[in-house]
Amino acid sequence: ALSSTPPAPELREAGGEYPDWVVRRYLQLPGSTTDRTRQLAKELENGLVPYDAAISIQNWLRENIKYNENIPYPPEDRDVVDYLLFDSKQGYCEYYSTAMVVMLRSLGIPTRQVVGYFSGEYSDDQAGYIYRESNAHAWPEVYFPNYGWIAFEPTASRPSFEREPAPPPVEDPGGGSTIGGGATGTGAEGPFPED
């Protein structure tokens, strides 16, 4: 399989000119999507480019929805995403992912839900990886022109992806440089001798 791994600055510049096949399929919303779900998405987007809108929604979900696998089903007469965002405020990966998909699609940003497994533990005895039910996962992918589908991680119990480039080295007043703008020190942190 091929995977696109561009850094955040490139994704910010990708724009919003989507192919017709993407728009036709990946902007559909359930008829039950509520106005307040759309409004929350719009507030979090706040005029941002699609990549930063996705990060804003991802981070809001990570910070405001509690991870919990032992929850009752939402009431039958309620939209699942609305119920998650405004009432229960807890769920597991499918809930986080579905909420992010619906919120981004409501903004005209093509998004899909993916289900699969994240890495299992390696077993020397089995000479391979062991995948358990606990490795099952769901996450959203957002479409970016010229890059394709890019994964995001709104589920609070999983680490998010790091796409921001490392800060450039910063000159220190003593003539050396430090990595990533950190404090001057010894060893791996710097300062580094000039060539």
C-alpha cells in the first residue's frame, strides 16, 4: 500500500479544488444532521483553510469528548453525532470518527471513515504481530488535492499524528546553534562546534 505523508505546511497550501468523484461521494450527510452540529463545526472552522479546520475539529473532539467504551446506545430518535457532541460527551473511536466526518463534510471538506487495526504487539514465539480485538480502530481521512487521503486522529485515547516540521535551529548568542530553538546545553542539545 502507498501512504501519503506530506507535512502540515504542504497540506495547508493544498487548497479546496476537489475532483468531482470526491465531491459526489464524500460530502454526503445524513438527513438527521442538526443545525447545532453544523454551527459548532462552523465556529471551529472559523475561516481556516481545510487542513487547519480539520486540526481544529480533531483537537476539539480530543479535548471535549471523554473516551469510554461502556456507554449505552444513543436514543433512537436522536442524531448520533448531535447526541455525542451536546449530551453524552463520551464515546469510543467510531463516535469520534463519525463526528469528525460529519462536521467536516458539513463545511464542504471531503472526509471518509476508515476502519481497521492499529499495530499489534510483536511476539517472538509467533514470529509476528498479534492483533486482538483491542487493536480494532476507526479514524477519519480527509481528502487533499494532489495528496489524496490523509488520516487524522480525533480519538482521545490514541496519539495524534505529528505533521508540523521541527522548528529550525536558532542561533545562540555564544556563537553556536541549538536544535529546534531549545535551550543551549551540552551533548545532543548543542551547542555545536563550527566547522
